[in-house]
Amino acid sequence: MNDEPTAAELTAIEDEMPLIEAEVDLLDVQIRIMSAHGPVDEVTAQRLRRSRDAVVAEALRWYMRRFNAPRRAA
């Protein structure tokens, strides 16, 4: 039995890595907020918004690549 990932699996992981990294960054911000004592400062709130936006943007890019969705005019 071969426990090594296939070339297709490695390609899929590589393709999804920007989304994974964005999600890890968002999780890091959320953990910092939950473990902080006191109110959230403006810098942390801004970092949370940017991280959340990055996850959404990367997810959309991943779906566009994954499902080869053509762009439609708004």
C-alpha cells in the first residue's frame, strides 16, 4: 500500500494553499481576540476585517478555478 499522495492530490493541495493560508490567518486573529482581556482595539478589528475579506476573496478565486466558472457581467 502506497501512503504517498498522488501528483493530482499534491496539485489540489497546492491549488488550495492560498485559501488555507488565508483561513489560518483569520483563525489566528480570532484566537487573539478570544484570548485578549478587554476590548478589541482598532488595529485588531482592522486585521479581522482584512483577514475575513481575504478568506472570501481566496474562496471565490478557488471556486472560479475549481469549477471553471465564467465571469458574468453584473
